[in-house]
Amino acid sequence: TLNIIINKSCSGFNFLLIAFLMLSFLALKSINQKKFFILITPATILISYILTVFVNTTRILFSIYINHFVGNKFSWMHQTEGTFVYLSFLIILYLLANHLLTKFRDEKFA
């Protein structure tokens, strides 16, 4: 057995909140019409939730993989791995969302 315990601090709530706020900010910045905020909010919540589940699954699998090959010799490895996974996905999410929203805005007003 793997004996995995997911602590409350590792649940990904902070990632969910940051992803939601970042997507909302990018959407509001690129659409320029505040009346769409009612439509944007549910979409950003849904996208953030689905992405959080995916990122947490990735982090758990990555942690199992590291633990299998390295073991529990390094206590700092778990926190470093979590920071790396969450930050990497936030950067990728920002770049992808910014690119898509900029493309959408340029096509809409072209």
C-alpha cells in the first residue's frame, strides 16, 4: 500500500483561488466589457476547479514517483516538488489563457 495522506495544507485550495483570480483578471482585462462578468465568473470557477483536480493528481503521482526512487531521505523534497508543480502549472495557465484571450480579442475587434 502507498499510505498516502493528503493534508489540508496540500489540498490545492490556494492554487484554486490563485487560478480563479488570475483567470478572472485576464478575462476582464481582455474583454473590456464588465457586463460579461456574470458569464465569466462561472466559467473561471469551473476551469479553475478542473485544473486544480488535474494539478493535484499530477502532484500526487509525481510525489509517488519521487518517493519510489528517492525514498524519504529528503524531507524538503515534498515541499519543493509541490512548489515546482503548482508554480509551473500557474505559469503555463497564465501564458495559455493570456494567449487565447488576446487572440480572441484581436479576432473580435478585427
